[in-house]
Amino acid sequence: MIDPRNRPALIGSVIAGVTAFVVLWWLGLSPIIAWIAGWTLPAFAMYGIDKRQAEQGGWRVPEVLLHGLALIGGVIGAWAGRAAFRHKTQKPVFTIVLVAARIRWALLVAWDLLG
């Protein structure tokens, strides 16, 4: 069960990611590029929100949501958010997940461009 305090973040991320994907795809980007671009902003935003909440002692964005956003396509936003907010840089699992997501999406983009 999702903590009720995290529902707005999760719902907002899904709405933003899917909406951005649809708009970018409609504008002519390939589906894979549009998908990655669409999930970049929600992933970046969640890193910023979680960092702010950590500093203020508020509710936190679950780590599984941050990982999920990177793996679902927001890998660029996750890397950028991690660097911009200097957040989750000391946790090795975040590096492992982000590297795995980067490899996955790089292979899918290469497949898309070559196919």
C-alpha cells in the first residue's frame, strides 16, 4: 500500500510523464525518445522534492519511486536531479540503478536509431 502522503507525488509523476510523452510523440519524436524525454522532468522534480523534504524533516519520496522513475525512462532527469540537488550521492544502490537504467535506455535508443 502506498503511503497517502506519497500519492500526490506518484500520481503527479505519472500524469506528467505520460502527458509529456504524448505531446512529444505528437510533435514527431520517435516513441522511445519521446518516452525518455517525457519522464525526465518528473524524475528530476522528485529528486528535488525529496531533497527539500529531507532538509525540512518532512515526508519523503520512497526510494523505490526514485528508482522506478529512472528505470521507467526518467534516467536523464534522475542523473540531473541527483547532481543538481546533490541528493542520494552517497548511496551505492542509486549509482547501480542509474547505471543499469542508463545502459538499458541507451541500448533501446540505439536499437530505435538503427532499426
